[in-house]
Amino acid sequence: MWAFSFATPFIDSLFTNPMSKNWKHAIVIGASGGIGEALVYELAKQGVSVGLIARRKDELARVASEAQKLLKGTHASDSRPTVKFLTFVHDVTHYSEVPALFQEITKQLGGLDLVIYNSGIMPLVAPDEFNFEKDKSIIDVNVLGAFAWLNEAAMRFKNAGSGTIVGISSIAGERGRRGMPAYMTSKAALTTYLESLRNRLSQFGVKVVTIKPGVIDTPMSKDSPNKLWLYSPEDAAREIINAAHRGVTVKYVPWKWRMVSFVLHCLPSFIFRRLNF
């Protein structure tokens, strides 16, 4: 069974759809820092127009400006005047705004091939803390925000007969560990939702990719005591974009976290509940 885990790079290659055509237009929700920022830069290198969505206006402007520089540096002999980096200030918990904003972004971009939902929060929760407001805020952003945006993407791509949806879930959603129950629940919910979308949309030529990062070196993880296999946002973004192009159904980032997942799922509950992590 351990051989199965160590064969992950090969196993990943089996669970793929045909390679995506080159994307021209993308939306990244949660684009002002961390993985989302790095994803924008990866897409810029590929000459993809991106609609950047986040709450922080100044940070969005900074990321868009850096993406434009990367585009010029990568395609020095090709100015690509049609490539755009458009910023939209939006709080993903304002669900009623999403349908109209989705249509407006798509119109301004000139089309849509890829949607990445990267928004997420992970407030610190003490071991003896049971705080409903914190729990609700986590579900509002990590789950309901994803529903609002990815439902719109699903409808558009289904009608178009093509498109790629990427959701940034987490290894934290594999099982219910002691720390941060609501955060782990939110990632488990997102993973199941993405699987359901995949099963619903695959017959229409739409790819749905679930990304399960481990510990990524971002502000969200700076207070985390767990720094096992700490990974840079840039390396994570490269793996995510590559997996999305290949249509991998589920991708652990880095791949070693699949081994952890395998072990976690093998542990019986009476042992798992005694683990202090």
C-alpha cells in the first residue's frame, strides 16, 4: 500500500482529462496575495488575460502592475495588446453581487476559459474556543463564496461545452482533526462540492480540478505551528496551473501530501482522536 502512495506522480497522470487548449481569459478570486497572486503571475507568463478579484484595492493594483511587467518580460517580442489584467474590489460574502459582477468581468475580458476560487480565511482558534462568529465567517468565505462564484462558472461553461474550474481546497479537509473544526469542515465541504460539480459537468466537456495544498508560505500560515514541507506560493502556483492544464481531478501540492492523506484515512477513529494535531 505504501508503494501506491509513493507512485503518486504516475497515479496523477492516470486521472486526467485531455490537455486543455491554451487559455485566453481567466478569473482568479482571491488574487491579492499568497497563492492567488502567484497564480496571476503564472497566467501572465502564459499570456492569459486575468480578472483579479479581492477586497484590497491597493494590493490588487500592485499585483496587476507586476503581472503586466511579467507579460512584457516574457513576451518581449510580442506586446500582446489584447492581454488585460483587470481588478475588481469585491467581498466574496456579498453573494448577491456575484451574478452581475461575473457577467461584467467576462464581458470586459472578452471571454472566459478558466475560473480559480482561491479565497479563504483561517482565523486562529484556541483549543478551548468554540466561537460561532468565527466559524460562520469561515463557512461564509471558504464555502458559500465558492458556491456563489463557481455556480456561475458552472452554468457558463456547461452552456459553452468547455472550460476549467479550479478550487483551492486543502489537506486540512481530509479528516476532522482537533484544531480549527470549522476550517477543516469548510475544506471538506469544498472538496465534496467540487467533486459533485465534476461529476455533473464532465459530460459537457468541463474540467473541475480540486487542489489540496499542504502548508504554503503565506500570511495565512504564518502563525501555524505546523511547518512540515513548507512550500512557496510560486512553486504551488506552477503545480496548480500545470495540473489544471492536464485536467487532473485531484492534485496534492506538493505531491507528498497524498502520502499523509493515505495514512490519515487508514487510521481508525479510536486512534485518530488521540492524536494531538
